[in-house]
Amino acid sequence: MNTEYDVWLGLDVGKIGHHGCGLDLSGERVFDRELPQDKAALRDVITTLQDGHGRVLVIVDQPNTIGALPVAVARDCGADIAYLPGLAMRKAADLYPGQAKTDARDAFVIADTARTMPHTLRTVDRESDVLANLKVLAGTDEDLAHDITRAINRLRSLLLQIHPALERVFKGTVLTRTIVLDLLIRYRGPAGLRAAGKSGVKRWAKNHTRKDPSALIDAIFDALAEQTVTVPGSEASESVVPRHAARIKALKAERKEIEAEAEELADSLPLLQVLTSMPGVGVKTASQILLAADDFSAFKSAGHLAAYAGIAPVTRRSGTSIRGEFPSRAGNKRLKNALFHSAWVASCHDPLSKAYYDRKRAEGKRHNAAVMCLARRRLNVLFAMVKAGAFYETRTPAAA
């Protein structure tokens, strides 16, 4: 049992209000009622518990968005703050009798889990303004990326419906090229392109792009010649196509603005500069790493951080029938994806990483497994860099 505190105040946070449950050392309730999403009410509860009992630990089930105000108020009152992840809370709730799902029960589970199983908690670090701003920009960028994906899927679906041959011309990232989006905005679709004629489209395209668009225009009109029938709904589809194309273009421009703002913040955040000095780690990836693991101070070793990220193998052993190590399916997904992506990029562009990746592939590992091994190895270096505040030193791979 954790005896560092006198009261554990569990908050099941909500949009309009929260339910708070305070437990003392013996597990007796010293507070149990609803609280409004209000600074004065939150402050009054926390200070009353501090004056009447002593040290208070405030535990929330969501430290951001709807939980940001309780965290800020608790910090301003001088109380310590912790975060109980949703998965840990659900597992802990199974240990208590009853199947009811109420705010009061959830608040009690949060408080009692913190009191009896403190190892399940995560710290809620005091963020600098720079890191807080970076978190907002990273969240916005992630939302924009999802919006772009949805818009691309809708646009591709429309093109596939009215003209499959034309959609095949725009395979992969070709569809999101600026010249392709501009063509769809101007000519709307197959009918508009045919009406403008090949020479007219090619002349317009040459005036609106630096690269020679001849090959693209030729491919477009070859595809148009493959289909002479008009699919029902084409007229409505061609009125929607330019809207989706314009939306994709606008979202991409907005995402570039967010990226520029994030790069400006990098100059005032030393750890971000340390991380980006490593091959394969850009500003976005470094931001995701910092937002997930902060300055690595909560982790005793690189192995501890690897287990938290879910890139360390999990040992399974039972008697003589089950023995071995298997990929982890758990971990912090944001951190895991960032480490995996950076390792993948490094395996293509950094000689040292590429040599390690090729060695793992030669051992018989598949692509994803080889990249994960590289991510785990690179994490050792990242951990040492962050702890020492040192920049990455480029090395030449040893000859085989």
C-alpha cells in the first residue's frame, strides 16, 4: 500500500461535471460526490481535504481536454497529480464486486487503485508552454491528416464509380499532386476534360506547373478513350469532384502551416533539437516522442521505455510446452508508431541503420520485424542522447 499520501482523490472527469471520491489510508471514504467543471468548486474540495487530512494525490482518468482544468487547479493548489490509463482502470475494475458502470463507482476504482496499486499510475508532468503548444499543434496535425485521408478516399471512390480507367491513372500519391488537384478543380471530371480537349488541357497544365505534364495528360486522355459510355450519376459526381479536390488542397496547405509553426517551436525546445539530430527523426516524429514520453525521466532505462512503447519482445514461458519471445501487442501506440516510422525512414536513408536492417533481413526476419528490431536498437541511442542532452554522432558502418 502507498503511504506517501493521506488522501487519494479519484476524479472520473466529464464534460459538464466530475465525480470525486476521496479515500484515506484505511480506505474509508472522506469525500464522495459530484463536482461541477468549475475552478472554484475544484479548488474548494482539494484545499479542504489538504487542510483536514494532509497530503492529497489527485488521480484523473483523462489528463487532457475535459481533464485539463482539474489538473491545472490541483497543480495550482500544490497537490500531486497522477493519471490512471483507461486499460489499467478497466482491468482494476474487474477486481471489485458488481458489474455496474457508474461515475461514482469509477471514481472509487480510480482512487482505490491509486491507493493500493500505485505502480499502475502514470505521472502528469508539469508541461512548459512550448510543449503544451506543441501538443495542440500535433493534435491538430493528426486531425488534418485524418481529414485528408477521408477526402482522398471520397474523391477516389467518385472517380472509380464514374470512370475506373481514369482513377487508375491517379494511383497512389499521384492523386494528391497539386497539378492533378488543379486539373480536377478546373475541369471537374471526365466530361470536362473531354470538352476542353487534349491540347487545351495540356496547354493550361504547362502554364501551371514547373514539370512537363505531357506524360500525365497523355495518360489521362488514353484512359478517357477507353470508356465511351456514361455511368448514371456522373453529372452529380462531377459537381462534387472539384469540391473534394479543393478540400484536399486546402487541408494540405493548412497542414504545411501547422508544420511551419511546429518547426518554429523546435528552436525553443532543446530536447526537440536533440531528437531531430538523429537520422529518420523529423520535427513531427520528435514531437510525438516527446508528447508520449516527455524527457524520459519517468523511465529508469531504455528497456523500460521500450516496454512502455511496446517494441520490446514479451517472454512467454509455462512449463516445457510454451517457451519463447513474441511481439508485444500492447504499449503506447503514439510512441510505438513514431519509433517504428523513424526506424523505417532511417533504414532507407541512413547507412548504419540500413546495414543493421539488411543484417536482420538476412537472418530471415520479415520487413516489419526487421524494422522493429532496428527501432529497439535506435531507442538505446535515443535514450542516451536525451539523458545526456547530446546530439547524434554520425558513424560509418563496419565492413562485413
